[in-house]
Amino acid sequence: MRRSSRSAVFATVLVASLFVLIHNGFPQGRNYSGAETIYDGQPLTITQIIRFWNARSTTSRPRGLKLETTVKSIRSLRLAFIATQDNISKLQQAGVGEEILAIVKEIAPEPRAPEPPPPKETGPLEITCAPTECTLVIEAGRTETTKGGTFSMTLLVGRHLVDINRPGYSHEQKVVEVKKGGASISVKLNPDEATMSSFGGTLFTRMLDAAGDDNIDIKGTGSWTVQKTNSPLQEWTFALRLAPSESVFAILRPPDAVYEIQCRGQSCLPPKKPTLLRGKSVKPDQAAAIDSDLKVFRRHYISSLVPLWKTGIASTFQLRAETDQAIEDRYRLRLTGPENIYDLELDRSFLPVQVSDSSKLVGGAPTVVTYLDYVHIGKLRCPKQMSIRLPEQPPRAIQVRLDGLEPAKAP
């Protein structure tokens, strides 16, 4: 306890003596090299530390301040600066010794750099887009592109604005809340009219290439079945002859024809003397129904539809498709004409597997035709099976199966 008291008294006396000595002037006859101007009562500056050092006692200047006194004085006084690397370098360049530098570092150390903040939490974001390649703009800064319809990235946890776009399509903006466990968004961009028209033209051209040459003469036989709700099945033998200029369709009860029609262009009429029409085999109302059904079949057989569409596309038909890619193994195409709208589903070979024929004039439910089992007849692809669902009440359908299809004329 006494020792601490003595140290305090010594420091107080030392500082007071130094203050009085400097401010009242050093005794004459002693060479202190300007030390009388070192201390001004304020915290010591770098310049004053350098002057203290230069005023120390050396061999050439024995009457200077003793190093021990200088060290004790600096330790007892405050500093007006911090011992940064830059300030220490200034003292070193002035020749200040390590004894003084150590005291400066001790009493005014450079503060430690603040601890870096903890890393912010992040989470994965997965974006699914249709069509498969979309442009993504995140927070109006980062731009990415989906590959194969998807893209994954890591973002800070929180809300983010994502803009999804593609030329020729609508664009979408989504605000997504990214969590540590992740988040996902799914977007479907809708093509504009010009894009859908372009897709439609592409699919239509591929369909025509797949269907082949419609300018061919073929014949075939098979079965004709009519299904009607709450009515017994009606099954007939069926025969057809398709030629570019004329077509003949007949319902048969072997060995005789029950009813047939002949078609030229878009007109179909019974022959002048319909076989057995006046006989007991076919009643007038039944003949009228058969006549109507044969015309529906003729109008929707592929070899009849394709020329109609070709002519329409060259004049008034409009093509439209939402994508030129298959969805669930089907391509979808719409043809809009003055009187009818045709919605087509094409298979992977671009052949029609279903056609919905809607009347713009009459309205109501469409006639839906399904095509199966295509075969090559020369350069033409013909379906061996057709199902026609008629827009009637009660519902009625026609099933046609052609087991024998072949060229009508030998090549």
C-alpha cells in the first residue's frame, strides 16, 4: 500500500516538475536543445513525442533529458493520437526509438477492427417456366436464363421480385418469399398472336407432309357400327371408293347394297336409283339417317379434310397454336375458317388423332372425330379406324373399321 502511494507521489511530482521546468524555462548554461517548448499542457502530439526524443540526453549532449525521465513523462501524460500503423511509421521515420514506440503502443493502442457481422441466411429458389427457355430478372439486377425449363439459384432469405419474360410471349412478375428451407415458383408465359400464328403454320406444314399425297384413288371395305343411347347396336358392312374427282360410299347387307351416295366436290347425292331404298330392307327414316351419317363420314375422312384445309389456308383460314412442342405426346393446332373451327390433336408423327369440328353458324357441341391405325396407301396415310361422336341428344356415335384398304387402280 505504501509502495503504491509512493509511486503516485513520484509521478505527480515528476509531471509537476516537468511542467514547471518547461514553462518557466530550463536553467541557463544547460543545452536542452529546445526542450523548453515541448509540453504545452495538452495531450501530447506526434510532433511533441519526436521533440521529447530529440531532447534526450546523448553522448554528444549529456545535459539533455534522460531517457528514463522521458519515458516516465510520456507514460504519465495523455496522447492526442492513436498508435495506428501510419502514426507509428511517422515516429519511426523521425528516428524515435523502440523504448518510446513501445510506450506509445501501450498507452494508446490501435482499436481492434469490429467483428464482422454474422453471415446473412440464404435459401434456394427454383423457377420452372414454360416455354423451356425464359429470361429471369431478379431484383432488376441479376439476369439468368432457364435451361430445359428450370433454373435454381441461392438468394438471401426474404422477399424478392422476379420478372420472367421471353420475346413473343407475355411476361410475368412474381414476388416470392425465400426461406431458409427454399422456395419455388412455376410460370407459364402465353404466346402472342404472331407467335401462335407462326407455330400454327409450322405444325400445319408438318401435318401435310405426314399425311402425304391426297391425289390418289383408293378403295376399301369394313364395318359400320352405330351406337345410340338406349338403343340396340346397328352394325353394317361398309364399302368406299375414294378418287380425286368422285367418291362413293355404301352401306351393305351382303350381297346387296342397302344405301349409297356419290360425291363430287363438296356435293353428295344418292344415286338416281338407290339400291333397295324402296325395298323392305330400309325404311325411309332409316335411309335418311344413313344418308346423313355417310355425309358426315365423307366430310371428316382425312383424304377429304386435307384438301379442304389446303384450299382454306390459301384463302380465308387462320392457323393458331399455343406451342410447337408436344404436350403429353400431342401437338395441338386450331384452324379457323368462315363457317367452322377445327381443333386438331396430332401425334408424334404429326398425323391427326382427333379433330373437333365446331360450327360457327349453328354453335353448340362439336363433332369429335378420332383416328387410329394409320397405314400407307401409296403416298397417302389413311386411318383404318374412325370414331365419330355426333353432337346430338341423346348421344350417338359411329364406329368405322376398314380392314381392307388398297389402291383402286394398279400402279
